[in-house]
Amino acid sequence: MPMLLMKRIYLILCLGFLVSCDIFDKEEDIPSFVIITSADLQTTGEEGANTSNILDASVFVDDFFVGTFELPATVPILQEGPAQISVAAGIRNNGLSSDRRIYPFYDFYRKNVSLIPCETISLEEDSSITFTYFDEGLNFVIEDFEDQGYDLLASSTSNADMNQPNLPTSYALEVLFTSDSSHFEVRTVWDLVNLPKGSPMYLEIDYRGTLDLLVGVITVDPIVQKIFALGIKPQTEFTKVYIELTDEISRQITTNQFEIYLEANLPTGATTGSLYIDNLKFIYP
């Protein structure tokens, strides 16, 4: 074998050996950990009640995306030293487990920390973080049922019994059904005009009840029509549901005035039913 060829083969073998040693001997990165047990909401007087249903946390470190984690979560971060942790609030869009996304109206939670490999850091003393709405650029239309009367108009066919009881936490709308009063249908009187079609628009609602609650949009002018958006399943406790109405409103090209409707019906064969509604918020940019 020629001497030059042997030298080349020897050089290749040596390089391969060095690379393999580098691969197997290199120390693995050791993560730091950030713990987030839960998340809630803080509101101002103009933003209504602070009820929320934040289930996920999308975590960023110095603006680099780490991942989305269901709460409670211990988040591994392959970084050490000073860093800014940013967290976005994740919800079930339209109450669906299959459609989890960042809620566009909650501002990011931010905290400067010092990350130490193999150590766990709590962002707050109780490991729970608090979100707020963006402090600019949002419009709120709210019915919290705290005043006498409410901004809802019953349809001519609605015959369920509506009350406004003082529950342990706040006033709410109570609807009671019997076999003789089996239909509930109301619409808002908010006069929603010139909405920013194409931009996110949500109805927040706190719901508890034994019946499915139907939610949708009514076009007011030039043609009155009901556009179904979502059916909320029965809930044993008050549950915040984030109902996206972006498409239902944006698709109505010739309409610039809207209201929102709520509807429920006692199932065939049932003799009684009830539902409770609180903290209605329509939010848009």
C-alpha cells in the first residue's frame, strides 16, 4: 500500500476517534426549574369581575419559547444566570380541550430571576402567578347582574322563570324551568356597532346549570338573524367559558350592528331544570 494512502487512512481514523470521545465525554446540560402551581386574574373596576379559567402556561425565557405546560407545572429551562421569565395565559377556546390557546386579551406575566442548574425557583411565594388584561386597546361591555335589572331582553317565546338572587359570592341571573315553562331565550341590549371585523372578539361567561346553554350572535340590521356559535355543557359549579365570536361576526359583511343571544330548553321528558349566569363580558380591540 502506498505510503501516502496509509497516512491518509491513519489521519481519518485519528480524527474519528477524537470526535467520538468528544461525543461521549461531553457533559450534559443541567436544567434549572421554575414551578407554577396555578394562575388567576386581577382586574380594575372597568374590567368587571376577576373570575378566570387559566389552565396552561406558555413560558418564554429572554423572549425564547420554552414550551406550553398544563398547570400545575415544573418547567425545565436549559439556561443559568440572570433571565427574564415571561408567561402567557392559556385557555380552552370555546371550552374545548382540543382547542387550547393563548388568550389574546391577557397581558404576559413577567419576572426577572436568577436561574441555577438543578434548583427549583418559585416565581411567587405561593408559586401562583397573576395575570391582568392589557391596560390599553381593549373595549369591555359588561353585565355582572349586581344592579337591579339587567341588560337582557327576553324573547316573546321565552317562558322560563328568571330571577336575580344574591348568591354567596355575588348576584347572578337564575333561570328555573318546569314542564310548563321550558324555554329560555334572551338577547343583550348592548348596541354593538362598527365592531373591528377580523380582530379577536370574545364573550366571557360564568355558567352553572343542569341544561345545555346555547350562545350566538344576532344580526340587527339590515336583516335580523340568529347565528349559533356554541353550546355549553351542564356545569355543577360556576365555570368561566371563553367564547370566541370572531368568525360569527366577521363573516357578516353587510351587517354592522349585533347583539348576543343566550338560549336553553328543558329536554323532553324532564320536569325541572335550572341555570345560573354571571359576569357576562364582551371584549374586543
